[in-house]
Amino acid sequence: GKTAQIIHVDEDHYQKFADNYIHLNGKRLIDLEFPFRHSDGHIFWCAVSGTPLDLSDRNKGVIWTFLDIDERRHLAEEVDRQR
């Protein structure tokens, strides 16, 4: 009985993610990196890909794929700090 909004960091992040539906118009794929909230409360980063089920009508749904890239992001930030 919960919506997908529960995985978003806050309302602002939820709205920013929703804006990506607009970018799917006429596209086969959209790729982005976005922070999400884990069920235990910690924030982690995912590489997200979205593919519309019907290119002519994004309202028919989108298949979203999430890949946890949190460790990679933290390592990249550490490298940047050491420069």
C-alpha cells in the first residue's frame, strides 16, 4: 500500500525524478544517476535507466532499472578530494 515516493530522499528529489518522464518523450532510453533512500534510512546512489513501454505514449508506463553505484560514487569523491 505504499507508493514509490517512499524510496526518494525527500519531496524535492521525488519531483526532480518525476521530471525525467518529460525527457522520455520520443526516446527509447534515458540514463541518469540519482540518490535514493534505503529501507534502513541511509541514502545511496543508483544508476537509473528508463525505457518507455510505448514510444508514442509514455503514459502507458516505463520500465525503470536501478543499479547501486554508491560505492563507486564514494570512491570517485575520495579521489577528487585527494587531488
